[in-house]
Amino acid sequence: MTQPLARAIQKMKAAKRIVAFTGAGVSQESGVPTFRDHNGLWENHRFEEVATPEGFQADPVLVWRFYMARRQLAKQVKPNAAHLAIAGWEKQFSFAGVVTQNIDGLHAQAGSRHVQELHGNIWKTECSRCHRVEVNEATELSADLPHCRDCGGLLRPHVVWFGEALNESVVHEALLWLYQADVIIVIGTSGAVEPAASFVREAKQKGAYVIEINTQKTALTPFVDLTLYGKSAELLGGPLRI
Ligand code: OAD
């Protein structure tokens, strides 16, 4: 076993309060594309068109097509060894929960019961008029765009788009977990998106020991205590299985 691996395991076993902080990389081995890697979503789509309120106003059909395609893919994929290992931590450790930037729902599907979804959830819709949020699992776009059954307003995916604020109560709970954690495992995120990345830096400043798992260096690497280079499902399903 390499020294960083042994150190990570020792830190996790001794931790009083662990939090996992995840990004698209944790779902990559399930077959969900990331955003900023080669062939990532933002290489093949203009985020201004499909992931901003202005884009939705200009062309809601284009935006809904983008999210329906992501739903169709999400329906076919399964949690991988990393999601399953993280779900197991709830029983193994004093584990507060998973703070994720992912919208694919795979942590909950793997069995994680405590998940804060900073950027929303692809399986939920939100009424753009009355803001009612509900689970809505359709994967086909009907002839008409989906509308709210309460007020008739246009439904949008319940995800956070560029230029929008994160949900306050989700952020509140996520920060409670992160600020009280003594060990944070950051998995599969480029750390390129704020404010999410700042939550990890702030928790580090408050004293958490931060372990990063990624295939490459990230914007968070200079701030963390330890980086384990490798694919998260391979590591967490193999040498880092605790
Ligand atoms: P990114 O696509 O920016 O970063 C994915 C990270 O995962 C990169 O650092 C990769 O090196 C790493 N990675 C890829 N495959 C991996 C694997 N198998 N194991 C471990 N690491 C792997 O995705 P995020 O950081 O999640 O927001 O992006 C943050 C936000 O930007 C997303 O939530 C999304 C996007 O715009 C919104 O849509 C609001």
C-alpha cells in the first residue's frame, strides 16, 4: 500500500465526523459524462443556451431536450463502486453525509440517506411561476412543454443554472456538515465552480483534514492535505475500500 493511501485510511478511521463532497467524476465510471473533461458536456453544448435562465427563456424546448437526454441516460446508469462505498460509510463511520454538485441522484440510489444536492436534482421539476417542486420522472418530451398542474406555469428542471443562487436551506445544511467535519473526502470535482468549491476551502480553514480523490490536479489541489490520484470507483472499490 502506498503511503498516501495508508494515511487516508488512517485519517478516515480516526475521524470523528466525515463528510464526502462529490462532483461529476464520481459518476463518470457509471457512464455519466463530466462537464470539463475531454468530450465533457460543456465541450458539446453551449452552457449559455442550456444552463442559464436566459437560455430557458429564449428556447425552453432546446433546454428541455438537453435535460430529457440527460434523464434518458441517467435512467440507464447504475451507481458504481464509489457511490456504494460512500453509502456504506454511513454505517461504518460517524458520517454526516454527502454534499454533492451532481444532479443525477446516484448517491441516493446507492443507498446514501443523507445527501445535500447543491445543484438540484434532474428528476425534479420546478414551476417557473409558483415555484412548486415535485418529483417528475418523465423522460419523453410531450408535444407540449410540461406545465404546472396547480397554476399552469411552465415547468423547468429543478437544477441550479449559471447565474442563479443555490437553495439557501441546502447550503445551510451542507455548511453545517462541512464546518463540523474533521475529515472531508472530495471526490471527482474540478473545483472550478463557485460557490461550491469555496465551501471546501472554508471548511479546510476551519480545521478539516481534506483528502481529494481525482484522476488529475484540480483547482482545489493546492488547498487540500492529500490527493489520491486515480479513478474513484477503482480506488473506493479496491485499495481504498475500508
Ligand atoms: P467537472 O467536469 O468540472 O470536473 C470533473 C472532475 O472529475 C475533473 O476534475 C476530473 O479530473 C474528475 N474525474 C473524471 N473522471 C473521474 C473518475 N473516474 N474518478 C475521479 N475523478 C474523475 O465536474 P464538476 O466539478 O462536478 O454545475 O463540475 C461542477 C459543476 O459545474 C457541475 O455541478 C455543473 C457544472 O457546470 C451546474 O450545472 C450548475
